[in-house]
Amino acid sequence: MKRVVSVSLGTSKRDKKHELDILGEHFVIERIGTDGDMKKFAQMFTDLDGKVDALGVGGADINVVVGDKKYSFKEIVNLVSGAKKTPVVDGGGLKHTLERETILALQNDGVIDFTKKHVLLVSAVDRFGMAQALTKVGAKTTFGDLMFGIGIPIPIRTYQGVRRLGTIVLPLITRLPFKWFYPTGEKQEKRTPKYPKVFAEADIIAGDWHYIRRYAPDNLKGKTIITQTLRKADLDMLREAGAEQAITTTPLMGGETFATNVMEGVVVTLLGKRPEELTEQDYLGVLKKLDWKPNVIKLQEASIPVEA
């Protein structure tokens, strides 16, 4: 039996555990929230080291990427340093591959014609594969890195603008406390809608769910949400807000989805390598075997299909 555990700085109310068979291996996949407690978060990486097959970093990033440059959050690197034996992943490998392929598949399969849509990507440095793919398929994209990451009310309209900004501010930001830029613990449960204009002009809202949930307006009528980790309560919220559909980049498990860091832990375990040893082709090869496809959930239908 293989065990993958995501240790999250987020709320414990979103904890989830699921068992399933993947490519002939039996997996126990678990998400454990620490409610923003940094000491507890760090201690769990030490306590679980060598006892599980992969550890995921939830509610935080180890790295953010802009262009071909990667920047590490010093605080998060230190907090997970207690894991010496077990591979530690933050979802970056899947953000570079699975999320990029999700956008391309939606375009190529005719699910969404991005050339005719306005997309709000709430953070490009966090979902760099998605950002690059949206640019490639010709979507009119607004990048919300300044607005939602730093609180500066300036939308970025090109990925080139994200790259220029990133090379200036990311070396500084990654040395500062992570909670300054991302909701942790109970803050993940609070909604503080902001910047209604950029949400209103978008046909599609994409990226990190916690940013979307925290800042989106109550009215999302007719909109498509492309994200990763959705619980039943999140789907209910989107339905009540009038959103037309939700598309998740990670597979349904028990009617809900895990975050990219959890699923990257599955991939790393299947490949039997440490994440720093893996290439893009390694990820794409196992993803082809897994045959994970975007989950399109029609929110306004009478019932939402739940996986058995």
C-alpha cells in the first residue's frame, strides 16, 4: 500500500482521505490541515518523514515560476526541511504539465474556444503552466498577481508583463512571510470580495481556488471556473452564485478533488524517483498512462455526478 499525505497550512475543515487503486497500486491519499499553525506544520514533516511515500505541501508554495526562472519561498523551504527521506512536492511538476495540458485539451477538444473568451487568471506565478498555455491558445487574459497577491489594484494584461514584474518583485517577496501573500488557516474560510470589475469582465475565472473563493463576487452568473481542489461545499457555493460550470484539473475522488500537490505525490510515488530527478517527459509519460482528463461539472444541472 502506498500513502501520500498533504500537510496543509490551510483549515482542517477541508481535510479529506480517500483510498483507491492507481495503475495497479493501492493508494491511501490524505490531506491534513494545520489551521495556519507554522510549528505544527513543520513538525508534521519531521514526524511523517520516512513513514509515507510522498509528502505534499498544501496551502503554500515552495516555488513560484515566471518565464524560465524559479524562486523559492525561504520560509516554506525551512519549514519542510525536516523531511529528509520522503520526497516533498508542492504541485509544481503538475502545474508545469497537467495544468498546461488541461488548457490545450479544452481548446483542442472544442470544450472551450479560448480565442473568444476573456480569462481572469488570479495568479500567474502560481499557475505558470496555465498562464503560458492561455497565452499560447490566444485567450484574452488578465493576470491578477498584483491585485490578489500583493493588494495593488493594477491588472496585468500580458504574460510578458508578468515576467517583467516577476523578475523585479519575486526575489524580495520570497524572502518575506508567506502568510502576507496567501490566506492560511481560518483566513481560507473568510470571503472578502475585491476588484469586481475584473471578475465581471471575465467569461472564465481560473487558477488557485482559495484566491477565487476569497475574492470573487457573490454573482458569478454564466461563468466558467477552472481550478483544482473543490469540495462539495465549494460546488454548492458556485452553483448558488450562478456559475455555469466548474472544470477541475485533478481527477474526481469521492465526488471531490484533491490539490495538485497531492496528485503530484501520487505521480512521484508511481515513478519511484525524487522530484528533482524528474523531467517534463517523465511527468507527461505517467500522465498519459493515468489518462487524467479535465472534469467538466455542469453546475446548474439537477444533480452533480459523484464518483462511486
